[in-house]
Amino acid sequence: MGVSNAFPGGGVEPKVFKALLTMDPYVLVGDGTGDVRGIQQWMNERYVRRREFFIIPCGGQYSREVARALMLAIQYEIGMSDDQANGVFGPGTQQGLREHPLSVGSEGNWVLLFSAAMIFKQRSGVFFSSVFGSGLEAAVEAFQRFTRLSVNGRADFPTWASLLVSTGDPTRKGTACDCVTEITPDRARALRDEGYLYVGRYLTNVPGTTLDRNIKPGELETIADAGLSVYPIYQTYGGAASYFSEEQGVADALAAIDAYNHSVRAGIITGTPMDPASDADLWATWQQLNQDNVYCVSTVPHVHFHHAELIGAPRPSLDISEQGVLDLPTRYQGELDHPDAQEGGRRRLGLCRILEQYNAFMRNL
């Protein structure tokens, strides 16, 4: 547990007894690492006497509990009281991090916590150390490049935020947005002036709603004239159980049939067009949508192609590599998820290969 110095003597402290009643490991387990275990023991020893800090696992694996412990540790180093520290990335924590930038030559507990955060994110070449050296600087630069931050090799607030929470710096300006309203010339210029380069526009409206969000005739030219690029978005609803009615099933089946027929006519795939007025074709498609996950996955690109053609948009390209699939969960893993994002990516490769099997002919069209 790492608490022998915090709790000397032979007595059993309440927090130790509580830890023993859990199933948490205190020896290396599974894919745990000695570096992570050392950090866990260090945090236990340093912070266990704080009211809200309880003994965390020491199995060498990153977890939700360890992530919260790291946030509490940061708040304690900022100087928050036990009534203030809550393990949440709130305004006080953000301001405290802004007031503690680190760079080569920095020393102390802040460097220990920062190197711990880098190790938890499985950044290579990082050691748990109280000294900010050139090796840590190089690892920070690599992380900043990966997360599209300004590359300066320092532990500044945007870098801290990207290590601690999935949103990263909430004030960070992006270069892409999606819009539910028409991109007029004035709006396009305003977006471009604010540094946006890519805008997402919806291919269709959602049946049964009043929101008019689909892309309008001539809007693509407006977007292009402003020096922006567009990416198409196809989205229905599916946000409540009430969506999944018989009527909606018929509508989704009709959309799938229309998309399939468009791909056949365009020569994207070979086959015989289906008849949307045929109960047999409609029922067969509906059954596949409900029961065949592979069919559902392979239908999505056809729907994109169909709606892109309806608005005169260029045919989308499905350009994603297996490495891209591995990288996605690394970037969007969430602040409290298990950090083994590469393993998560490997689990997703099955879906990627299904897409490849059914849609390889669409790539780079």
C-alpha cells in the first residue's frame, strides 16, 4: 500500500482496514507496471492523511479511482482544504494549474505529479521524477504534437488539461465545427475570421422534428468561396426508446433501400435494385436492419453517398487506416477511463475490418 511511513506501528488504521475490505490489488497484477505501482504507493503515502483521500490500489494499473486520486493530489498541492478538494476539474483546479507551469529545471512535487500524469497516459520515455529534465521535455513535445497543442515542451495549462480530462483546455479554440443552421456568406466569413477551417453540415432533417438543419442549395459554394471545407453529417435520432417504432422501422428500411439502389445505379456496388413499394423487399431490409449488425454497418456509407448525391456534394471518401483506428481511442479515451487505449483500439479493429470487407471498393472514390 505504501503507507508504512504514514501509519507507523502495529495498529490497523481505519483507512487501511477499509482498503483490506475491498478487492483492490496491492501487488502487481495483469498488465500492471512497476512505474504505475510506484506512483500509486507514493500518492498513498503522501496524501492518505487527507480526509477525502483513501488508499488506492497498487496493482500497477490505471483506473477511475487512481485518476480521481491524481486530481485530489493536484488540488492538495494547489493548497485546497479538505472541504474544497473534491477530485473535480473545476475552476479552482484550472486556475491552480495555470499558476504552476513547469519547464526544464523545475523540481518538486509538481514535477512528480506531472510525470505521473504522463506515465498514466502511457507516454514513452517518461520516468517518475521530481526533476523536469530534457527527456521529459522531449516526451511533452511528442504529446503536444499528438494532441495538436502548441509545441513548447512545457507543462502549461493546455498540456495539463489534455492529460487530465477528455475535453482538454475548455477555452482552446478548434478549427472544426458542426452547424445546424445554414452557412450564409456573413456566417462563413465570421467562421473563417475566427480560425475555423472545416464545417459540418447535415445531409437531412430528422423526420418528425421541426428543426431545419439540412444543407441548402448553393450552400456548398458559399462555404467554398469563404475558403472553408465541409464534411457531411448524416444523423437521424434514436435518442429515446420511443424512436424505435414500427413506423420508424419502415422509414429506416426505405432509406436503406434508396441508398442501396443509388449505389447500384452509380456502379459503386453490383446487384439488382430493390423495389421500395414491395412489401417483400421492405420486410427483408427491415429484418436485416434489426438483426444483422454487419448489414447495418455496411449500410451507413451507402446512405452517406446517397444523401451527398442529393445535395450535389462530392462523394465522401472512407480513408481510415488500422493505425487510425488504434489512435482514435488514445485521443478520445475520457478522463477516467482505463488508459490502455491501444488495447481498446485493437478491440475496435474488428469493426474496422468489417467496414473494409464490405466497403473497400468505396475507398478513395
